Amino acid sequence: TEACLAAIEDAGVLNAFVHHTADLALERAATADARLAQGAAPAMCGLPIGIKDLFCTKGVASQAGSRILEGFLPEYESTVSQNLVDAGAVMLGKLNMDEFAMGSSNETSVYGDVINPWRRAGDEKPLTPGGSSGGSAAAVAADLCLAATGTDTGGSIRQPAAFTGTVGIKPTYGRCSRWGVVAFASSLDQAGPMTKSVRDAAIMLEAMSGHDPKDSTSADLVVPDFEAALSGDIRGKKIGIPKEYRMDGMPDEIEALWQTGIAMMKDAGAEIIDISLPHTKYALPAYYVIAPAEASSNLARYDGVRYGHRAKLDQGDGITEMYEKTRAEGFGPEVQRRVMVGTYVLSAGFYDAYYNRARKVRTLIKRDFETVFAQGVDAILTPATPSAAFGLGEMTDADPVAMYLNDIFTVTVNLAGLPGIAVPGGLDANGLPLGLQLIGRPWEEAELLNAAYALE
Ligand code: GLN
């Protein structure tokens, strides 16, 4: 813990940690030492970790990367972060993120950009660590903590993991409680670990998981021993390669990465089979209707009364002006865009044309996966992202849709509620990490982690 706290101070320029809890960390580390001395240590006893700013942590600033939650000190601890405390983990502080987890580059954060510790060879230009869990990814990659929590609504664990050469798993929807995690799109949001290795991901996911009566969508299932499942033996497993993920204009290096992954799986004794997920091309448009729709509803609670920031009012202003001024000041441009899109697609005249249509597409996407799993496919292998980390500012001036295209390989997994993991798959020509993604059957994170283990 002391070494990590020193590293965090030295690496301030990365802007990964945004709220520091050094005193609390040292206190918890001392408790962990005592437990270790007594020989009664839980799974993560004394391990220093970072917590994404989206998780409510009791008495510790939890702003979801937004100005609107300025000054908000939760009275309660999220179930996932409490589970980690119970497992003995030591929180070093809160990690930077895109505002309300909306983004793919951490550039929508009220705290400013996070810098990826990786650079292109011979080029000092700062790169994005990805988003929205950009602070988590950068902190793990730069050794500021051993692991961190992330959340993934459309790829926010897997894409930043891929951009920083780290491991990130989004579990099956319902594996981790959403209680106390600031809501973005409730039917898609899941928490998960971001770590340096698949083994660490297995240990941390087990600690984070479990049924929680406070979240009605959390599954009442036994959490398996994920670490014990890591044999690395995948002989005879069927790995599906979906042809629809071979997008037009896919860079050669991404195709090469995919082929490397396929070869590794084959060498480990898996059977590679070509599969089809025919509705893949509709996933991104469906996601960018459903996620903003749910966000517009979830974000209605930030009204200047119940949480955080309230705008200064002029004489004679009424409650409407308070809402308008507070929300105009408190939400950044990307969040405002999502609220507008969401309100539009949910409005009476357009509900059927957009929102209901997107929900039908979502069902078709889910069925695509069910069909291939029913044919005996154990896991699906794809690239995690369509490119390596890009430069800060490189994509922000472009049309917002260019940024949304980053999620092309990841959103299907959230729409179908499946577990997905990103693991490092090698380096591109500039020496930047690239990530592979494995998608598993629902509730089979143990098998998924084991398949990922074979790729490490
Ligand atoms: N980049 C996606 C979005 O902006 C995904 C975000 C996430 O998974 N939280 O919506």
C-alpha cells in the first residue's frame, strides 16, 4: 500500500486517481497486516486496489466523473466495493472515468483526460487509455495499484483493457450487484475487475460477485471458485469465429491479431469453427438507442435538490429555472447529447419506431448467440477493439459517431447479457498493445477465464 501511494504521487501527470484516500488505505492495510499475522486472511487481504469513481464509497467523494455530483459524499457503500473490503482489499482512492461512463476515451470527464502510460515507439504524443474506465486501466498498467474495478455498459472494461495491455472481464449480467453503482443504462451495466493477469481477474471477480437482495437483477447463484478453474486445458473446446466481425476496412494489424489468437487456441488443442451472428450489424445502432433511453431516465434524478451541484439562481427564478440551470451547468456535452437522444426515442410519437424497434433487435442479437451456443460452441473469439489506442483529441473533433464505432466488437455482449473478457494479444507495429476478446456462455465465467488463460 505504501509503495502504491508513492507511485500514485509520482504519476500525478497520468491523472488516473482523482480522489485520494491515503489515510483510510493505511488504516485498512494495518488491519490487513493484523489479519495476516493471525493467519485468518481473506482472499484479497492487504491487496491495494483502485475503485472507479462510479461506485459509491461511504464518506468518500463519488462523482461519476461529473460536475453535477460535486460535493456528493455517499452515506452508503456499493455492494461490490463492500464485497472487496470484506475480502480484505485496500482502496487507494477513486479513479477517473468518462462522465457517467459515457465515452470511449476518458475525454468526457470533469477531471480532465487520463494519459495512457503507453506511447507509440519514438513518439511522445499522449494517447488515450480508452474509456470509460480509463483511470482504472491506466492505473493498473502503470503499476499504481494491483487491480481496479471497472464498469462495462457497452465495452468500458474491455476496450480500455485492450488499449493498455491489461485484462478486463465483464461478467454475465446479474453476476455482480449494481447496488450503489451510479446507473447509466441499467439493463446493460455490469461491474468487473481490471487486472494485470487472468489469474488476478479470477480472484477479484470472485470477491466482487454474489447475490444481493438490494439489486433485483442480481442472480441468486452460487459463485464458483474461478481461480480453481484455471487449468489452461482447453483441448476439444469449440471456439467460434464469427464472420460478421470481419468488418470492411478492418486494419491489417487487427486481422493479424485475430489470426494469432486463433493459432494459439489451435495449438492449445481447441477446435476452431466458423460461425455466423447475422444481426451483428444492427448492434451499434440498437445500443445507441437503448443506452441513451435508459440514461435519460436514470439521469432525471439530478435536479439540483437531491445530490451534488446546484446552480446559482437569480432573483425570481423558480423551480424550472433551477432544474434548467443546474442541469445545463452540471452535465457535459456528451451527457446532454445522450439525454436528448434518450428523451427523443422515448417520446410518445417515436417510442415504437426507435425504442421498441431497438429492443426487438436486441432480442435477435441475443438469439444469434443462443443459436451458436446450442450448436456446441464454448466460446467466441474476436478482436476487442478495431484499433490500438489513439491520440488524445484525435477523435473528439470528429463526429461523435466516429467515437461510437469503437464499441463495434463489444456492445453485442452487453445487449445479450453475456460474459466477455479482453486479454492482451500482442503489440502493433508502433509497439502498442492490442486486445483479444473471448465471449462465453451465460454464467460460465469460469470456463471463459480458463480459455483466456490459454491465451496469456
Ligand atoms: N463507449 C460506450 C458508451 O459511450 C460504452 C460505455 C460503457 O461501457 N460504460 O456508451
